[in-house]
Amino acid sequence: MSSEKIVAYTPPISPLTKPEPERYSIGVLTSGGDAPGMNCAIRSVVRESMARGCTCYFIKEGYFGLVTGLFEEATWSSVSNITNQGGSMIGSARCEEFKTKEGRKKATLNLFKHGVFHLIAIGGDGTLTGANILKEEWGTIVAELLASGAITAVQADAGKDLRIVGLVGSIDNDMIETDKSIGSDSALTRIVEAVDSIAATASSHQRTFVIEVMGRNCGYLALTSAMALEADYVFYPENPPNPDWPDVLCGRLEAMRKIGKRLNLVIICENCHDTTGNRIEAEAVKTQIELRLKYEVRTAHLGHLQRGGTPSFLDRLLGLRMGFEAVREILRSDIDSKADAKVLCLKGHAIVKCNMTSALNRTKRVAEVTRTGDYDIAAELRGRGFVCKQTFMKLISTPPVEDLSSTLKRLLIIHIGSPCAGMNSATMAFVRIAYYSHVSVYGVQGGWNGLKKKRFIDLTWASVTGWASQGGSALGVRKQLPTDLDEIAAAIDEKQVDGICIVGGFEAYMSAKILTENRTSFQAFNIPIVVVPASISNNVPGTCVALGSDTALNEICRQVDNIRQAAVGSHNKTMIIETMGGRCGYLTTLSALATGADGALIYQKPHDESEIRRLAQIAKQKTSTKSGEKYIMMRSEGASDIYTSADVKRLFDEELKATVACRLNILGYSQQGGSPSCFDRQMGARLGIRAFEGLFWPQKMGKRDCCVVGLRGRTIKFVPVSGLTEKVCTRHRVPLMLWWLDLHPLVEHLTYQNNEKA
């Protein structure tokens, strides 16, 4: 299927964006089930519409509001302070009347009354199907309204075209063509949080829990959460079990208990059947386990808990990007009257526009092939990532059936850098796939110093149980580079190591580089080496996203939300919030976008005293309004050598002249802690497995046997360390190419109106 890549955020974007030649009216609606992150999309739609000189209308209560005429003109301030709110601020509802031709005729007439011929629909496949039908019938309905006298010829000519762009907002993530839908990551966050809470009591009592999750006909939530939670078994539509599933399930759970696991966890999608079509309910699973194993079993139906709560960082950012691009796309001159409706999809880090009809048809095909028993095709339609997760889930959840009697290779795994979420998940997956391949894994405690002191531990399948949910580093991590290479080489020789996996940040990359550069001096280093990037700063070359950064961004969003809320009762308050990251402004930029902050000071965007004073004047202007607005400035700890966060506060105080209180908040090491996010858990497992594959089959790494294994676009790839030397600034510890830097102009663009704060 054809899709066209959208040029991502061409900088610079000025607050004084030139208005469109003609003032259009753009309508935005949310329909069907609500999803966290929708409000971020609405905010972007409204503000980008106004920045382009257009009028934006809220169409409240979804298609019900479209049919009944619930239109309200949006203002810049009407979407202030909503990024942390779940649900939909304009209401979302299903409407049976819109499914009829007469209902769509009413909707069309209401669009004419308000002059809205550009419509952005946010929702799942039902919402987008309704929008697509309206687009297809538009010409016929307009002719009928003209013939009946409901509209004039002038109106009919003005509204002869209806331009529609759809955004996928659904926690199920069941729309083909997009890697992620708005709301799906937040739903996974809720599932992981709930099961983490259940795990403590379940483990204490040696209980088995059967957790039912949403998903309708899509197993994305069930499969991804099962992988992140180290579930023992998972039921989902794309891979239904045979009728003898009770035997297989109970055998799996019994094997887990024998190796010492106290908690058994079964994840089941809400709409599951076996291969003969018999429905499988959570209660039926519970009954089979109780009858066959006599275990104490509890069920938990998470239900609408998965829809609620604060949006996760990823959903905030996705909603913001989608809403912004939707306005740009709907106003593009290449959309003519004959153009089909478009749906925006996320593929890797790029947003692409796809034909809505084709996307909907491919989505329907998944359900069709599932009903006919073509389950492999159903999984393939879900995408390569879905298929990989199926394979990875089997590798890390199936208990060993034999001892590691014959060892084919011996591998070493070591944590280097600063502790972060995802390190343990990568290690867990690495160890478990190694165990099945008859490979011994030695863990090194305490980094390179620990290796010199030969602080080895044997890592087995059972010993890494529960590691995925643990933050930090279970092996112990040190921010150091390898020294005394003769001692390190001796330790490697003693264990007859055949390959090294280094999990960590910039120091991990530099360590791999040092080892390879000294291969001529030390034969022990002539072995395959793979770096798994793990750093909250996301400054490791060779990958778009490093492990730990998602968890850190979620923690920053949570703290900024709390700081903003604490200031609600105070008048005239400005907040300066410092994040970690050193010279890399990744955390600062993306947290500013996700929280709706007013600015982001980073090293990549130089700023002097005059710029800081300009920002202080804007803060003064914004906080002096009667609406009680607050001003929040995010700043990276390494944004400037001249002006520290304390200096920025001092300059703000001088400009604010005691009329506005300025507070400095340094988030510090809290950004490194916390339970790993679902993204970091499952991505850690994926990277750990690929790292093992590179060490076990070095030919998979290509011509070089020392690589960084990282996420590049939509796929996980091996990138030779030797090829990264010219692509990184060693002095400042950042890659030279930063994909996220194009997003930085959006911070002010979606905050300023006519160079003033609304």
C-alpha cells in the first residue's frame, strides 16, 4: 500500500507564522472510546489552526454533536493546561443516527451552517469509517441539500469539497499502518502499574493471577504487557491455542513453580477463542488451574482502568505531533476535490499519510483472516514488530526443560554508565535466550573494576526472574572506562569468554571503542562485542532511543504536573525546572513538549543574557493576567557554561522585579529511579535478544564484530562502532545528528500567540 512521508517539522517555525491566503474553518471531533493523549492532539489542532490564520471549532460529543449541531469556536486559552488530562475535553460519544444517511445529511447541514469544510476526526476504526463514508457521500448530500433549498448555490460552491484527515486514537492499537495509536501506551502503562501492584501480594501468598485486558479483536495490549511483565502465558486473538490449552497452560505453570517462581501470571485478551472457535474466559482459565493444580487463583478484570489516568509521555508527544501535522496536511494545496480522506500514521519516528479507505480495509482484513483461521497472516498484517514480539515472548517465557549440560559458548554481560530503567530487562532476555542456546552467561558486578577483580556471577534462567520490573542495575553499574587493560584481558581469558555484551550509556560506547582499538595488543579483545544503549539522556550514538529515557520522561512529566498543580492557588508564579542530560537536550525538549511548558533552554540552541531577559519579560506578561496562568521554563543541566540555572533565576528575578515569584526546581537523580515503563521493559527485552543473536551469530552484525544494537526507524539494527567515530562529539558526549532537534521549535510555536502568551 502506498503512503507518503510527511516532511517532519521543517524548522524554524516562527510564532508569527504567515496566515493562509484564505481564512478556513477547521472542525475537530473525538468519537468512540476515549483515549489518553486526545487532549494533546486537540491542543495542537487548535493552536496550529489559529497560527495559520484559521478558525477552529470544537465539535462536542463526537458524531452526536456533528448531527445535533454542538459546535463551539475554540480559543487559544481554551486548550491551556490540558496536556496532563486523560479522556477528551470536548467529549466523545458513539452515535447511531450518524450511521444513517439522514443522520449524515443533518451533519452535513451543520457543517455548512458553520462553514466548516475541513474536518479532523480523532478516534478508532469506527470513527474513521464514519468520516470516510461522509467524505464519499459528500457530493451527493450537498446536491440533495441544494435541491431541497436547505443551502444556497453560493454555499454549495463554497463547500463543494470536504477535506478530512483522521488521527488514530484508540487504546487497542488495532489500526493497520500505524505503529502506535494515541492512547495505547497509556493503556499499557495502566496495565503494568496494576499488575506490579498485584504482584507483591500474589508473590507473598504464592498465588496465580489471571489478568483480563482490553483489546477487542487485537492482541497488542495482551502480548506487549505479557512481555513487559514476564507473564507465564498469554491468550490473544492472533495466536489462539488448541483445544488442549488447559494441559499446556498447567504444564507451564507447574514448571515455573518447580524452578522457584512464587507468582504465576496469565494475561488474557477480552475476546479470545481457541482454534475451534470456543470462547475462552478468564473464569474458565481460573477454573482449569484450580481443578488441575489446586493452586490459589484470582482473576482481575482491569476494564476501564486501562482508559483512565494521566497520559503517558509517549501519548502526549504522539498526540501533539499528530494534531500539528493534521492541520498542516489538511491545508496542503495538493489536496484537491478528488483526493481521498487521509489518515496519519506513525512509522518509526516519521509521520506518514495513508489512504483512509485502504487503511480501514486492511484493518478489517485482520478480523476476516482470524475468523478463517489464517492466524499467521493476521499476525503479519499487524506488522513486523508484532511478529517479533510473538517470537520473543516464547523465548523468554517458556521454562527450561533440560539442564545446561553442554556449553557451546561463554558470554559476558556488564553494566557501564549510570543506572537506568531497562538495563535489567535487557539482561533478563539476554540470559534466557542464551540458556536455550546452550550458552553460559557470566554477569560482572561493579563494572570494569569488578571485572578486574573477577567478580563474576553465573546467571541462569531462574536467577533473572523478576528483573524486568526492577529499575536501576541488578548487577551494579559504574560510570567508568576500562583501564588496566592487561587485568581486564586476563579476567576475560580466565573465563574463556567468547563475546561481551555491554549495557549502558555513552561510557558503554566508549568502552567498546577502547577494547576494539586495543585488539592488536590484547588477543582477549578479539571477540564479538555488542553495546545495548541504556541512558536516560539518550545520548548514545547508533540508536534513536536509548533504554531508560522513556521512564525518565514519564517521571519528569509527573513531577512537572505536580509542580504546576502546586502553583494553582498562587498568583504570579514562574517555575524554572532543571532536568538531567548534560549537553544533550533530549529530556528537556521532549518533556517541555509533553507538559506544555513555555520554553526549553538546551545547549543545542545557544542563548545569551538578552534572550533570557526576553523570556523573563514574556513570563511577566503571561503571569500578570487575571486568568492565573503560570510560566514554566525547562532547562537542561548542561545548557550553558556561562548561565547556570541559578543565573537564569537571578536574571528572571531582576526582570520580574518582585512582582512575580520565581522558583527553581532541580529534579536531580529522581529522574534515574522509578519502576521501568512498559516501553523500556519490552524494548529492553528486544534489544537483549538481538544482542545475544549478534554475539552468537557474529555474521548477523555484518563485516564488523563490534556494534551498537539500536532502534533505527522501525527496526532494530547493528551499527558498527567504528563507523560512529565521525558521527559523535566525544567532548560533549552527544551524537552530531539529533532527530529530536527538529521538534524543539514546536515548544514556543504551540505556546505563543502573535508573539504573546495567551
